[in-house]
Amino acid sequence: MGVKDLESFNLSIYDVKDQFKRWVYDRSKAAFDEGDLARDKIRTVEASEAHSSFIREKLIESIGGLPSFDHPLQAEITGKLQADGYKIEKLIFQSRPSTYVTCNLYVPDGLVGPSAAVLFLCGHAENAKQYDRYQSVCQRLVGEGLIVLAMDPVGQGERLSYYEPDKGEAAVRPGTREHDHAGSQCLPLGDGIARYFLHDAMRAIDYLCSLPEVDPKRIGVTGSSGGGLQTSMVMLCDTRIAAAAPGTFIMNRETYMYAGQAQDAEQIWRGMTKWGLDHEDLVLAMAPRPVMILAVTSDFFPIEGTRRTVARTKRFWEMYGIPDMPAAAEDRSVHQYSPPLADKAAAFFAEHLLGRKESKSDGLGIVPFSPELLNCTPSGQVRAHFQDARAVYDENLDRLRLIESKLELIPDDLCKQQAFDWLKERVYGGRIVPDLNPRHLKLSPVEGLSVESYIWWSQEGIFNHAFVFRDPAYDGERQPVTIGLWDRGTKQLQDKFEWIRHTCSQRRIVLVLDVTADGVCTPHPINPLPLWQWYGTLHKLTTDLFWLDDSLAAVRVFDVTRAVDLIGLLPFSTTEHTHMFARGRFHLYAEIAAALDDRISSLELEEASDSVASWVRTRYYEANDTVSTILPGMLSYFDLPDLRRWSRS
């Protein structure tokens, strides 16, 4: 047997490739069931309102709180278009200092006194408010006599955060790619990029409330896909909304989990599965205010989940004596804000915001404008027009500086204690730890070394794997162990085999570790994308863990400590002088494990990063399997240089 043969080794006694998905899904399913039970116990208006208040509080906490609302909007109208029966004002306001939010305000002709308005929140179309489909919806709504504010979200339309004016292009693809790129750097700070989406939307409502044409008590909100997500957050968090029509998003989270699909960065709310959140919570928070759920039957958001949520939330309106809410509209279509849904939404808002049941418009004659005509800036990008334009990246830098300044005020001993208390809870908290019950398989020697394959229970439902290498020249001697840890583990041995051979020659056993979802334990794919790619299997399951208030990073740190437990069961090994070698991205797991477990007596790192903070400060980085090495909230307590300093003290 050669080294290459070892890299092709697969276990035959247990399906370790399905375990990670099953473990994540089982934990999530249990939390979903608990959430259903909690909602089923709500029998009064008071209990319903208390529940919504609790969920609202937890969501805002999950995303890192909301930025200040004190900054003046400083709205500026940069141009106008006159159309048949309405005008479009091109405007820019500042949701936060130098955060320029580009919008189109559709105003029907002939308004008399303050009237009703609808905030239109865009989905993931790269050109956002200028996208033909979204323009058509806005024109349909204004045709009913509604004022409509269509807003570019973070990373779309005229708000590309990584647009480089000197090159005339964005260095990171707009939309979901940008959201993930900036959103991943929010996580070590304890934030979620959703805080900025929600804040922008609420500031847009502030703007509508400031207009003399708008009645602040008659403001609705709608959007599709990512816009449906934003609509749902506003439904939960902003009580000024009088009516809502979330589109092609509301579903049941369990059905979506089993669909194997990933979600965008602003759609991942850390810890909220643990609190039992489902889309029912987003809907029932609106009661007794009117809601219409817009859905299509061939969506990747499962229609059966949508129908379940609609059916299960009706009783919350019945508590107020209101029948037939939430309303629902379905179209036989794929994922989009289709014309039939736009018609239904227009009629819904006309009835509940304008008090008119008869449609004023037939939806005919809708002709989208050329995108450039709707630009609020001369170039079509705020970063080209405003030298001081800020984005989520800049917000993250400010948040990091604030955290660092607070930590500097804490005595180092207390800072260390708080960091270790937090780490222990993150790594060990809530884990069900069975006996190791190791299984071993003796393999053919490889280049003069004896090799055994081991699997053992790291935690309930999760096996880890390792190859254990020895030099047979020292058989019968009790030898200390070196744990080797790197990306792909036992599937990536060839370029480390000389190191393995040399270490064994020093009278040491080498244990090359496959942590959860890596090496031999790499999961089966659950969607068509490459396993480690953005939105691929590892991304999807890791972000599911974030929802559970866990992380793959914490799981893998725990795995390392369990591998140390295993050492005591290896024949002819000694638990003294355990050494750890880690290379590349996996050094994070090794460093944290060594800090927590003093049985690891020494540590050697190769190609280790300086700090997590330096990564947060890096504008452009390699975004491959990023989420697996993120410990959300870590920088609020410590960074890697702190661990290194404390280990020397």
C-alpha cells in the first residue's frame, strides 16, 4: 500500500459521510418542534404579543443590535421623471453617516392630502430598483394610487460596496456574493449583515414618514425573494407598518432545510433556530394588521411550507376577531414577483391602505424605463460619486475598533477569564459526550511505517477518524503522540508524509486527525454545487449550525480535545508530552484547543494567520469555505494574539 492508496481509503463499517447532515438536521428538527409547541401554547392576545416581543428582541440581539437612528437623513432629490399618471423622484438619503441609499419614489398624479405609501424592498436582482420586474411591480402599485418607495439594498443597484471607480467595475460580484463577502466578516464581531438591511429599511420608513404626501399611519411593505426576507424582518421589527405582502419567501424552515438549499448572508440569523423561530413568528407578529402572503407553486421555497405557515397563523388573527387573515395569493410560476402576484398585491394594498376594493388599474400599459434613466447618481454608483461613501466593510472596521477599545479597558487577567469562560461555553456547552468506543483497523504498512485506522465518538452522533502511524523499530515502547491537523486531513497525506516519517523516527506516534466533515468524514453532497464552495454542502450545513447558536469551528475544536482523550486508549502510547502540529486554516482549531486543554503540551503552527481581526480588516480575501473557520462573536472576547500571549504567561 502506498501513500496515495491511503488517501483513497474509505470506511466500510459506518456511514460517516451522512452523519454531519443527519446530526445538524436532527438538532434543527428538535428545535423546530419545540418552536411549534411554544406557538401552540399561545391562547391569548397578550401571550401572542409577548411572544412576538421576545422573538423581536432575540432577532435584534442575534444580528448585533441595530445602528443608531439619530443621523439626519439629509435626503436629496437628484432628478425627476414624468410618466403617464405618475412621476418618479430619484433620491438619495443617508441611513447612517455617509451611507448613501439610492431610491426611486413613485408618486401618483393628483394626490389630495396625505395618502398611503408602500415600501418596495428589492430581491437579489443585481440592478435592484432598476430591474424590469421590480419596476413593473412598482408601476402596478402606483397605478392604484399608492406612493411607492423602491430602495436599492446593500450590494445592489447603485450601492455596490466593492465598486472600484478607477476600474469602472466591482471587484466582488454584486448581490449574494457581496452579501456573503461582507457578511462573513460581520460574524466574528458578533454581528449579522441583516442588521444593515433592516436598519436601511427602517430608515426608508423614516423617510416616508417625513413626507407631507404620506400618511404615516398608512404605510405598507412588500418585496419578493430577498425582498420578501427584508419585508419579513420589517414586519417583525417595525410596528409602524400598517399592511404587508411578503413575496416568495414565507415558508416553513423545516421544509426548506430538507430541500438542501443554502441561504444568503442576511437570511442567516445566529441562534434563532435554538429559540424555535419559524416563519410563523414573522407572520403572526403583524396580527391584527393585514398580511397577504405571495407565493408561487414552483419555487425553491417549498410551497407546502408556505401553505402550512398560512394555515397555522390564521388563529392569531382570530384572537382579534378577524377572519381570513393572513390572506394568501398563489401563482403557477417559478420564483419571481409575477404579474398576477403584483395584481393581487395592488388590490390588497388598495383595500387596506386606501379603503378601496375596486381596482383602479388593470395593470396594462406597464413599460419599464431604461435602467440608466432611474439612476440617482451621474455614474450609477455611489462610490464613484461620493468620495466618503461607506459600506458594510467600513461599518465592520468601526465595530472592530469599538470592540478593541472596550477590551483595552479590561485588566488582562479579567479579559483572559472572560474569554475562557466564553470559549468553554462555545466549545463544550450543550454537547452530549458518549464514551469514545473506538474501532480500529490495521492496514498494510506504508513506506516502512505501520498504519491503523481509528474511528471514535467525538460527541453523540458524530464519529471522528484518524490514521495512526508508528515506526515499527520502536514497537513495544510507550511513545508520546503528535496530532497532525490540516485541511482535508487523511485525504491530503502526500505532501506531509516526510514530516510524518521524520516525526515517527523521533520515537513519536503520529495521529493524523479527520475532524467533523473533513477527510474520511467529508459529507455526501446535498446539492449540485462543489462541497466547499459558497452555497455548497459545507456552507449550507455550517450556516445551519449558526442558526443553532453553534459553529463548525467550535465543533472541530471540541474534536481536537476528544482526540486527546483517545490518546490514552492507544496501545503503547503515553498521554504525556502530547504535541500538536497544525497547518493552514485549521490552525485556529489547534490554537483554541491547546488554550483550553493543558494536556496539549506544545504546539507547532505552519502557515498560520496573524489574527482574525486582520482578516476582518482585509477588504478582499479568498472566500473559499470561509464559514468553517469562523467562531461567531469571538472578537468580542479575544483574538489569536491574545491566546498566544496568555499561553506564554
